[in-house]
Amino acid sequence: MTPLLQKLVDLSLLDNDTALSIYNESKGSENREEELILEKKLLEEQALFDAKSQIVGFPYIKDAPKNIPLRILEMIPEDSARHYNVIPLDQEGSSVSIGMVYPEDIKSQEVLRFLSIEKGFRYEISLIDYTTFNELLKRYKSLKQEVSKALGDLENEIETDPKRKDRQVKAEAERISEEAPISRIVAVLLRNAVEGKASDIHIEPTFDKTQVRFRLDGVLHTSIILPKKVHPAIVARIKILSNLKIDESRIPQDGRFSLKFSDKRIDFRVSTFPTSEGESVCLRILDPTEGVRRVDELGLIGRPLNLLKNAIKKPYGMILSTGPTGSGKTTTLYAILQSLDRDKINIMTLEDPVEYIVEGINQSQAKPDIGYTFASGLRSILRHDPNVIMVGEIRDHETADLAVHSALTGHLVLSTLHTNNAVGAIPRFINLGIESFLIPSSINLVIGQRLVRKLCPECKEKAKPNQEVSDMILKELKGLPADVLKEYGIDLKEISIYKPKGCDKCGQQGYSGRIGIFEVFEMNDKMAEIITKDVSEENIKTQGIKSGMILMRQDGFIKVLQGITSVEEVISKTKEGAL
């Protein structure tokens, strides 16, 4: 009897007679004893491989990793992986994590040693079951294989003579963009980005190639490299989907389109930008079912959340969201809109562009190229008897002036500003030409925000911070009242933090998803007095802190101590002057 069968008997998972029967049957067939046990449904797969792990001495990985990069899969060719039941899982430096169904198999070990020498990597072995292996094997047939096949079908379709006239190139690109291979390449790129939960796709031409990158949790990752010759056709295909001008490559263009994936409609917002090597394309992926969050899902907790909820209930005034591009400002505004009773009030928005379609709201897209700006659009909106107005961004005097007067005349106004922090909104309004005495009466609340990556709940590790980190956290949080710290469940006498590790659930990244860190600045009588006398940002900040404002970095470190994010994420997103 083999060691595995004996182990199963010892663990009372199989009786002795059944084990002997499996042993004899496996000797007389090509089926391994593991296969026979599962085929006869004698044991659950995980129970079988849990026992096997004890015999072979390698850890058992139960779930398939997500988003294994292609460069890692290529460490072992698909044919070898399929034949020897061995597959790469992850790479750290020169060390590769290898999953094997039969780590005890001498031939599999020999092949692995040969490949490691040939490609120059060290490896660590883990045990994986059949389900995991078969799931991972499908990854070979994902992005690169599908694209490569399409490129093969496209061979000789595209002329590459540099002497051809631009008009000929564009005409050919338009023709080829309708061909099945190019359509397939674009479809594969879009599907893989959606399935991988990417927020953006960047298609960027360089001197000799086209680079495709996906943004995952705010970080760009190279997904695939394509031949430069297919770039015009891919751009043309995306332009056709977005209803953009194919023959115009000198100026940027914006558009959008929608596709269905697994019965779910996904919107794509498209932007093209001319570069010296060709047009760069950026696609923002928008899932209407997941993109519009509720207010209590943003990351606001405690007093800041209550301040926002109270501000939303007011019939007039202004709520501003501030921060750099990509900090979640628009998401915050949509969450506010989602919380309103859309049946009983008239809500109108002016956006550039419209990101999510929300039922019960009149949404309009600004088009500056034809004179339909935020200012002119806002002027028109006021003639439509709105209760709530959302303006995508306040960036000039006219828009700011109209927004202030709208807030003063009985409208709830939502908008965004590009400032470093919440209190910076006040000097910004002054710079835009708004009289200081108008600001306290018009602004109810200002939200400053950033997005940080959330630690993967499955693999995050609790740790004691070093002295430098500990001192930094204490310095930031010691000024907060004791009742605030208690509300958040924080004890500064015993500081523990959490660090990213990486597991199969998060694709070995250590992070999964993003959450906001905030500072919420509320207008009150004391603040109004300061604004009308001395509009310095420092004075406003000081008064805000006295009124109980939690600063953005403080909110970040609170989330660190709660195990939501890491110290590194908070520091990188809240460093001074980072826009």
C-alpha cells in the first residue's frame, strides 16, 4: 500500500479493504489512486489533498490565485504544464512559487529542475488539487493566447510601408478595424480588463510596439505588448465603437460606448490623445451596478459621516468635494445623489463627461467645443426649476459665481474643486473672485479626500510598528479627543498595525479594492467670522480642528489601526503638496 493510502486509513478516511482495492486497481490501470478515489466519490477533493499534503510535505493551496501575470505563466510552457500537472503561481525576485498536483512524481521534478536552470529561477513547491490546476490552466488561454491567435489571422493584412500617405494608412486602418481579428483583439482586451476588475485600460504606442496597461486598485500593470503595426487598426476599432472621427488624429477626442459581459452592461468612457508615436487611448471602465455607492460605503465614519448626512438634508447651500484627479470626488457626489429622494425633487446635473446614468436624474454633458460650458449650462439649468444641482467641477469665476448664487437662492449645489485639502476650498473661491462675505452663507460642507488601497482581509498580517512609525501615528492622533478615539475603537497605549502579505484571493498583491480617507470641513459661526476677517488657510485649519475636524492623515491612520489599510498607503497619499 502506498504512503497516501496508508495515511487515509490512519486518518479513518478510508477503510483498509477499500484502500487495498484502490491500490490494486491503480496498479493495473493508467489512473492514479487520487483519480480513482475522486471518481468513485470516496472522499471530497479537499479532504484527499489535505491528507496528501501531510505525506508529501508541501503546503496545500486550496484556491486558485487571481490575475496571474502572463510573464509568470510563461515560466512554464503550457504543454509542459498540462503534461506534468505543474504550473507557476507567483514570483518574488528570482524565486517562483510552483503549484504541483504530483510533487512526488520524479519526472515532474526533473522537468521543473530543467526549466528552472534554463530560465534562471529558483522555486518553491506547493500542492494544488485538480480543480485548482484546471482553473489555472485556463489562464493560458486568456489574454495573450487569444490575442496571439488573432494576430496570426491578421498576418499580411496590414501594410507597413512608411512611404505610404497618411490618408491611405487611415483608410486601411478603418478597413482592417472591421475585420474579425482586430475586433477580436479589442473584445479580448475589454473582457480581460472587466473580468480582472480593472478601472482603466491604457493603449499606448511607443517607438516599436504598443503597450497595453490595466489599472488595478489605482496601480498600472502592463498586461500585454502588441506589434506596432496593429495600433492604427485597434485605435480605429475603438473609435468606431465610440462614434468618434476615424480620420481625425491631430486633436484629442472623447466618447463612450456600452457592451454586455455575462448579462451585465458595462460602460466605457473613451479618450484619445495624439502623441509623437501615434494616438494614445484611455478607456475608463464603468460598472453602473457597482460604481454608484451609498454614502455609508465611501469610508466616512463617525462624526464626518454624520456631518455629511446632515448637510444632505439641508434644502440649500453647497457641498464641495476636493482632491486631485482620481481621488473619488465624482463617486462621492454620485453617492450623495443616490441618497436623495429622486421622486419628490428635481435633480439636474452638468458633467464632463457623464460617468454613470442614474435613474430619476436629469443628466447633461458639457461640450465646451460648441460653447456649452459649465457656466452656460448652469445658467440654463436654473431656468428648469431644480431643487438639487450637480456641477462636475468649478474651475472659473463665472461657474463659481453662479454656483454661489444658486446656493444662496434656495438650491442644494454639489460640485468639485481641485485643492490639496478641504480648507483650501475657501482661498480657492477667493482666488476665483468670490467675495469673502458670500462664502459662509453659501458653503455648508467641504470634503477633502484621497483613495487608498484596502488590505486584503484574507492575508493581512498584524504587526508591531517600529519606533519611527509608532511616533508618527502618536504625533498625528494624540490631539484627538478621547471620546473620538474610543468611538473608533482605538487605544494609543497599544498600537498595532497591519501589513500586506499576498495570497490567492488578492492575486498576491496584499491589497483588494480601495476606500476613501477624508477630512470634512463644516461651516459654522466661528468659521464664518474668520473667513470674513482673515482668509488664511492656516487660520481656517486651526479653527476647523478646534471645531472637531479630523484631518485626512488622521483619518488615514485611524484606518491603519483598524486594519483597513497600510501605513505606506496613507503616507503616499497624504504627503504635502501631493495633487
